[in-house]
Amino acid sequence: MIIEVIQGDCEEILLSLKDKEYFKGIHLTFLDPPFNQGKEYNSHFDNMPEEEYWKWMERVIKKIYDLTVDGGAIYFMQREKNTEYVLRTLRETGWNFQNLIIWNKLTSAIPSKIRFSKKYQVIAFFTKGDKPLTFNNLRYEPPLLAMHEYERETGMYLTDIWDDIRELTSGYFAGGEAIRIKDNKFFTKEGERFHKQQSPIELLTQIILTSSKVGDFILDPFAGTGVTAIVAKQLQRNSISIEIDPLNVKLIQKRLQLKRDEDDISKFYSNYIYSVNLDKIWSNDAKSIDMKVENYYFKEIPKNKLNNVLLMKETLMNTLINELKISEDAIDFDYRVKDKDNKVHRFELVIHHDKQSNIIFRLIYVKNLKQADFWIKRIGFEYDILKEKKPNSEYLAVLSGLAFKNMIKNIGDEKLKHCLVAFPGWEKIFGLESLKEKFKSLNIKRNRIMEKQISLDNF
Ligand SMILES: C[S@@+](CC[C@H](N)C(=O)[O-])C[C@H]1O[C@@H](n2cnc3c(N)ncnc32)[C@H](O)[C@@H]1O
């Protein structure tokens, strides 16, 4: 994979790209130049006369056009007040209009006394030629609003309004992803934000996933903190980042080496779970799959169902302690759900038998086949780890939901023995006798009340 970070003026560097041995054309450009609004930059004067600024943009954009493959895309991000110039400059340099994306940055608006307060930024999506070479039509799962009764079973297509990606650069919500500097050291927990225009990795994840394939070349001529390179690398795309400021270049190189948790994009995987070709466009290296699955089940139980989870916990605990006479000390209850304060909970019940064995109950609600695929991998993974650490342990996956049949079929014989399906009606689908045996051998009585209570179908 090529990850080029080049220090210099992008106009000059763009001219020299064709001479590079690896260079076969650009598939996608993220263009986030200084907006000419008097911001403080080390190596750039951000208050040019309007005309000069747009002439400069035109030259840069034309050069990018010349380097782009047929059907390649450009995403030009700008202030909404410049929309007219943005569209004109792109059109006059040969690009074809696809969308004007409205990015509602989820931050406070810029107040005004003479007009409506301003709250969004534009991202113009254009291609070289009429049709994009690549357009992966992502489906995502919008948050369930209070007035919605049901979640959408398979999400919905992204539209040209992007309103669930939060900008980093607005004061209090810069969060952990924003790079900070203190006493000349980068990546400190406290201190000033290093670059006030740092774009969120989530934004680039959406753009790169939509408009490129694994192995494509992505260009960022105004790289800043290297957000494009950071995301492109994780999605296994080649990237060329150009940045004029040597300190920024140093930072990008360090950021690429560091692999900070805050820069890990796997947490967004679940947002796009309903996209048809996700595994193909989101490269699937073995190391990251566990991380993706891990992050995925943060969302497993919807936030607004948290009370049911807590109730379920109570019921299970009572049954285990009062009816099965398991000592309270031997039970760990853990559930992984994000609550309204964004705190993560884990939903897992572990009964410690003795030093060599545990019983783990995992409550799993599977809504569709995509989710089922994940859980099949996850169950296999957890089972192997458990067996390695405590060979006499039992792993009991308590399955429920629409796609459980698919899971049962695909978990595989070996692990199936350790998989328990406990919800009303399970005995019709799954061999009742073998499950009864399992209960008996584990000295856990089959209990109608418990089965009913732990059914996640009621969610
Ligand atoms: C709006 S910021 C980009 C922020 C970036 N998207 C990020 O997430 O960090 C624009 C960047 O362009 C750089 N820059 C300004 N003039 C440049 C030029 N002629 N060539 C290359 N980079 C330049 C600035 O130093 C600044 O870091």
C-alpha cells in the first residue's frame, strides 16, 4: 500500500505526481482548503482577495482533474456562503455535478442578528464524466427517534443531507479525536487543539467508502492533520497527502505510526451494516474483524430498551440465586450497551464454577442475516478464547430474534453443542432432547419463567 505524505505547495507537487513510478491516476480527492476566512495558519495567508483565492482554487482543481481517472470523484468542502463559487469553479474546470451535500455539523450555529444563524457546511460531490466510476450506495441505520415506533429492518440509503457526523472543531466538543499539543508535544490529553480545522474521521470514512474501492488512489492536497491518510490506510486504499506546513507533515507521520484508538474507524462499521457490499469495500483483514465485531455489539441492544435489559438482569440473577442456588459471589453480570450518557455497558453473564471452569451466558438478539454473520464469528472467537483459558468451561449463547435459525445452522457442529437457544418456541426448532440433556448436565433446570423473561423477542 502506498501512503505518501509530501511536504510542499500542492500546486507544485500536483504537477510532479505524474512522474512518480507508482502513479496510475487519482480515483478520489478530498479537497478541504483553507476557507479564506482569516484563520491562523503557520504557512498560509488566509485572507486573500476573493478573486485571487478563487483563481487559485481553479488552478488547483484543474490540476486535480487532469490527474483523475475517468469517473473519478472529488468532494470539495466549503463554507455555505461560497456555494456559488464552488459549483462554478468545479463546472468550469470540467467536473460533472452529482450532489451538493449539506453537512449539518451538529454544532452550535454561528449566530446572526440580520439573518438565520448558520449551521451547515457544503460538500460538493462531482465526477470526471457523467457517471461515477465507483458509487457504493451505502445504507445506514438512522437513530430511532422518540416518535418512531420501530427501527428500520435494513436501514436506509444515505441521502445528500449528512446530519449525524459531529464536527470536532467547535470548542467543548472537540473530544478525544482532536489532536492536542502541550509544551511542544503532540497528542497530549490536555492543551490547545493542534489544528483548528481537523476533519472528523467519520466524515472521511463515509466519503472514501462511497467513492472508492480497495486499492484505489485517494488524494488530499490540503492534508492538515492527515485525516484522509488515516482513514484510507484502514480501508486499504493508497493515499497521497500534500501539506505545506512542515510541522503538520511531521504530525501526520506520527499520527500514522501511532494508531490511536480515537482514530480507529472500526467503530463506524456497524453504521453501514445494511450496505450490500460492505465486506468487499471495507477491507477485511483478520486483525480488525474482532475489533469491528466488538464495536458492533455496542449497538446490539437499542438505547431505549436499556430498562428491559436491566429488568432481564434482575430476573436472571434472581433465578440463579434463588432457584438454582448459585452463590452471588460466583456471578458476574456484564452488559454492553450505550446508555443515554454514551456510557458503554456489556451484556454478559459469567458464572464462575471453579478455577478451571466458567459458564458464560451470552444474550444475543439477531435482527437480520448481517447481524447473524457477525455473531457467528463472535461466538466462535469467544468460545475459543474461553476454552483456551479455562478448558472445562461452557459457553451458552442465548439466541433470539429474526435470524437465529441462520445462526444455529452456521455456527457449526462443534460450537453448536455449546449453544443454547432459550426463548418461547425454541424447542420446536431445535432438538429439545439434547438441550434438556445440556441443562441437566449443567445442573440448570429448565425453567419456563426464566425462558419467558429472558426472551429478547419482547424487546
Ligand atoms: C482546512 S485545513 C485542512 C484540514 C484537514 N482536512 C484535516 O482534517 O486536518 C487546510 C490545510 O491546507 C494547508 N495548506 C495551505 N496552503 C497550502 C498549499 N498551498 N499546499 C498545501 N497545503 C496547504 C494548511 O496548512 C492547512 O493545514
